[in-house]
Amino acid sequence: MLRGQSLRLVTVLTFLKLRFATVLPKGLSLDVIMNLYHCSIDLADDAKAVAFAVAVEAWMDHLQQNGVIQSWRLCRRKLGFGAPRARDFLLEIELLDMTQLDQAFRFTGTGDETVERLYTTVHQMVGEVDTGLYRPFPDPERAERMALI
């Protein structure tokens, strides 16, 4: 990375730290670059929004307590405002890196009774979902595309 780009990144992170330090989830710092796993969700026809939010909180808190995610938040589209294809809910899950994402997926597949119950409760309420993995930008790697071959 060029010295100027490095200095700009430090400046941006310092600004963000000063501006948003009070709204960051407990235990998070802008010193740590996160990966963001976004889930854009529409509920199943028979699902209730508040029950879904309670179930997501139980599931995400369980994942966080077991160290397989850093933090999370659930947002709902306000007043139906959004693009025609926008879904009703956005679940944003923060992870340290791809290794932690892999750990979260593996944890979900352990077959543990509590994991199965919490996951299934949420999953049964989901009608449609689109997912994506995002990173802060610009990031130290500054890579638009990576491949091994």
C-alpha cells in the first residue's frame, strides 16, 4: 500500500472512531476491520414480526456468547420505504474474518439441541432471504478480486 493511501485510511478510521465510538456495540472497536454478513429477509406469510425479532435476538446472542460472531443488529424497513425489490428486514452480522464466518457455519451444524432449537425457530419464520458478505472499504488489501487459480 502506498504511504498516502495508508495515511488516508488511518485518517478515515480515526474520524470514524471519534464520530461513532459512542454508538458501537459493546466490545467493538474501529481498530478491528470487520466483515459484514448481510441477510435481507422477508418473513413467511404466517410469521409475526415481533416473534421473529425475539427469536433472532435469542439466536444471535447465543452465537455471540459462543464467540462465533462479534456483534449483530436487526433493522426493519421503515414505512415500507425502499426499492421495489427491497426486503422488509436487514440482519447485519459482524465477523472478524472469514475464519470466524466458517466457525459460525460449523457451529450451526453441530447438531447441539440448543443450536437446533434456536436456529429452527428463526428459520421457520423466514420466507425469502438474500445474503451478501461485505467489508469496510477502502481496506488494507484493496483487492477487488482474489483467486487462487
